[in-house]
Amino acid sequence: MALLQASPNLYEQSNGLSELAYFPEPYPDEDYRNIVLRYCHKTSTPLVECMNKLFNVHTGSPNYFPYNLGVLARKLPYNKGEFIDSIIEKNTFFPLFSLFIPSDLSEQMISDFYQVAANKDLAILSLRHNIGKEFKFCSRCITEDIKQGKEPYVHRIHQFNNLNICLFHKTKLIEKCPKCNVNLYEENNKNPRLSVSKCKNGHLVDYEECEGVEYANIKIKVLEDIQFLFENYSTLKVFPLYDYYKVYLVRKGYMEYSGKLNNKAFYKDFLKFYSEDYLIELGYNVKQLKNRLALRLFTKDKYSYDPILHILAINFLAGSIEKFFNDPLPNLHSNIPFGNGPWPCLNKVCEYFEEKVVKKCNKYITTNKNLFGNFHCLHCGFQYELKYDEDTPASKSRLYIKDFGSVWKRRLIELYSNGFSKIAIARELNVAKSTVESHLQKVTVGTIKEHDQIGENASRKIPSSLRKLSDEEYKKLKSTIKELCKNNTITRTRISEIVGPKKYRAMLQMDPEWMNEVLPKIKFNFTEKDWKDIDLTLAGEVERQAKELYESNPTRRITKYLILGRLHPSDKKRIIHHPVKLSESMKIINNYVECKEAYQIRIIPHTLKYMKTTGYNTDPERIFRFPTFKGCSDKVKQEIVNYINSCTE
């Protein structure tokens, strides 16, 4: 894309369609801020006025990242999209950051580059960066720019904090004149001083060799990697960075197959690879890096947006950034949790049943360190979870249904409306009868009553797959069972013997609701517990355990649950679940529970002994401020003083 040529004279538009008569052509790798400053310098326009005219923003200097480029593009005779994309790719730092920031933040930043909506916070404000505040220059680059007929300009590759070396000439970057120590670039709202071939005192800027720059070779390697990312921005936009990270981390033992990171091992090896002094030289706080470094780098919702830290990590994992981005994704000789997908829908009534139509698996780890995968069919709404076990294939994992979905629920109501029994519906939908009942309870009361108004002689329809008797056999057997049930002394076992066990079971499967209504009720020999006797027995055990607890003089405060913890688990559950029925046991527990004041008095000897052995001052005022006694009552304070006096006698 050809931009307007930089010229000492203003370029006059012949067609009159653009508001700007002139705009400088960007140089290779020129920082966009320098383009704005060149425009100000050539048009002799104050910087504040330039920013307002070019971008419709009221600020005294251009930001690290541009915004409202759409305003500028409309004033130039170029394709708006091509012009903005060219500026973003070739003249801003965004290509370096885009790979390491969340996709939603990346989209917001690109939107801001085009135009910022009124009263909207800038996305770039949430981005911490490594770009230096003061412009830096390479003296050899200045000389080459002049030889090529260009004005000396601000190069992107020179502007990173703590990378004070030129990638191409290996010379030390400078911000000030080596001879008189004045800033080479001076920003002035009325007339920014742009020329850096000489300082304002007239000294020529001679280059300095890079002899004094520490860790020069490693810094050059980082700068080469930055240049690689700048040059390959367009091809790396959709690079699956975190998929590659996971493979390398698993292969090197820093991540388990479940996705859990070993931060301690990663940091230890990372610090061996890069010395602590080098990381400090790059401006990193080593203590802060130690705190969850792997989580900050390799977890999407906790990322570090620092591209240089990512570059260091990539070189550490893969050996070089070119290898990491250019080589195919290495294979893992292990099962990826739940496979690569897509995954099947397990809803029996879905038209895509057992077909692999679920395209997304949301993984999460519970507090018990178990890995689960959540699968959601977008066709029927069926949602299920599987627990990952490296030794168990996904097809044999236990299924946890989170939501049956709208299609399954409509089919349930449809079957019930057509007169099918609950057990028949359960078989048809491949669920338990209790599941059918629980979901039918959610149907409106009016609908349930309407469904339940079935005549005495009527029966619910049975799917053909469940029929074991013909219609004639079914009617005859139903009549026989009804007649037998008129005998009040007959049992279910006797009825089964008369009609035949197979036919009896077939009737139970085909019409369980009618059978349970007609057949004799099942009698349970259930005896009520004697809670008074249980309470008296438990009360004695509780008192015995409480006394033993006090005799052991624990350092902890004696609470209800400390006493309960000494009981047999079954006794503990009884007291927790039936406190009203076991009132005597609860009364004894409450009597033995220790109040805070009593606990503080009891613990005085132990606490003072601890303070003496650990070197604490045992002056009373110091003891009163000790965490155990902080805010204690006057009674406790007096007991402390009495105990100290008794020890000194």
C-alpha cells in the first residue's frame, strides 16, 4: 500500500476530497508516535492540536498504542481498512502482544484502534507493557537513516525496557547525548524537537560499542525473537499457543495429564536456565516470579500479558522461538483427557443419539483434585459430565447427567400424555423410574390431574418393546388377579403361584401402577427405636469422653465438635442428626463445652512455656497482646499475673 510521500513541502490534494493536505509516509519499523511527531514538525502544528485534528482526542502526546485511527483514515485517500491494518502491523507494538493476550481483549483493542465509542474505557489501559517511556536511539541507525535520505526516526525494536542494545549493530542504545547528557528528543507541545543527529547543544551523536552492556548475547536473542513475532504477525494470528504450551509442559513433566501445573518444578528449572542476575537485569522481581509463575504464563484466565516473559518461557521449553512456532505440534504418548473430540450425544431421544456432535469439552478440577469434563449437545440441550481416570476409557466412565434438555423433557410429557406407565416411560427414555417421577412432579398440577384421571378398567399404553403378553392374555390375567385379590387373606406370593411367576412378573412390568393398587399391601416388620434408652447410653459415653478430653489438657479449645470427634462415628451421626431425640446427650455436651475465658485461663501455663522457649518477652503487657489472649477479660489478665508471680516465688 503506497502512502503519501514525506516531503519538505506540503502535498496538495488535487481532488479536494480529503481534509488533510499532507501526511508522512511511515518508514520501516517506525514507531507510530514518531509518525505523528513528524507530522507536527512538518506542519508546524502544536502537538495537542495535531492529536485533536488527526484522532479527535484531547491529549498532549500520542499513547503507546494508537486509537481512533478511523478518524485519520477518513481524512486520507486510502482504503480505510488497509491503511489501519498496515499501521497496526508495521508501526505499533500490537503484533508482539496480540499472541499473548486473551482473544476478547485483542478484539477490543483492534476495535479501539479503529474508533473508540463515547464514554468507553480504552482496552489498552488494562495492558501492562514493556515499552520505555523515553525514546531510545542507536547512533549507527541514525547515521544509516541519514545516508538513505531519511530523517532519523524512532525504531520500534529499540523501545523496550531493559533491552538497551541495537539488534542490528550490537551498540548500546542512548536516550541522551554522550557528551553533554541532554535528552536527544525533547517533547514540546508547541514544536516537538525531532532531529536527533545532533543534540540541542550541537554535539554530533557518535556511536558507542556495546562493550559495557551485560548479557548482550541473551538480549540480542530476545530482540531477534521480538523481530520474528513482528515479521510473522499475519501468520501467527490464529496460532493455538496454549495447545502447544500444554504439550511441551506435559512432555517435560511440568504439567499432569489432568492439566495441573507443577509451579515449583517449573520455576526451579527456569531459574537454572536463566540466572537470577539476568532476570533482574531484564527488570523482573525474582520473588514475584517465584509466586505462581507457571500459572501466570500457562493458564488462560490468569495470563501474564508480558511478551518478553513468554519469549523466555518458549525458549526454555522449545529451545528456540522458530522451532516452537514452525515445527508441527509434537505428539504426546498418552491419552488426552476425554480425547480430542468431537464427542457423542448420549440422549436416547435425540436425533443425533450416539453421533459425535458435541464440539466442546469444558474441563474443570474439583477441590478433591478430580478432573471432570462437561459436554453439552446444542441440538437437544442434553448436558452430561464424565470423570477422568487415566486407567479407564471415557466410554466406561461414570455418567453424571446435569440437564436432560428440552427434547427429552418434551418426549417425557408426550409419553405420559399418551397413557404410558412410569416404568414404561423409564425404559423408553433409558432412565430410572425415580427420574421419571421427579421430572413429572415439575409438570403443572393441572396437567398431572388430567393425566391421572384414567378409568378403573383402563390401563396405560405399553411400548411394543415391553410387551410379553398378548392383549387377550393381558385382559384375562388382569381379570383373574382382580378376582383373586377379593380374598383379604391372600398374599402376593400366593397370587404369583396361582397365575404363574412368569406371567405375574410380566404384569408387573407392563402395568406396575395397577398391580400395586390391586395387590395386597406389603407388610413391613418395622419396630420403632427406643430413643430414651439410646439417649441414656450415649449420655454416659459422652460424659466419659469429655472428662478424658479435659484430663488430656489439649492446647485447642474444647468445643462441641471436639467432643463429638472422640465418639464412634455412628454415635456422632446420631447426635448430629437427632439432637432433639437425644436431648440428655446434647445437655452433657453443652455442659462440657469450654467458653473462651475458661480456655484462656486453662492455656496460660502452656502459652507461657511456649513463649519462653521461642524467645518471646514474658512481660504481662506483652502477654496480653499475644494472639491467644488478645482482648481478654480482666479476670484472665489477673490469672496471668498470678501465674507469673507463682512461678517467680
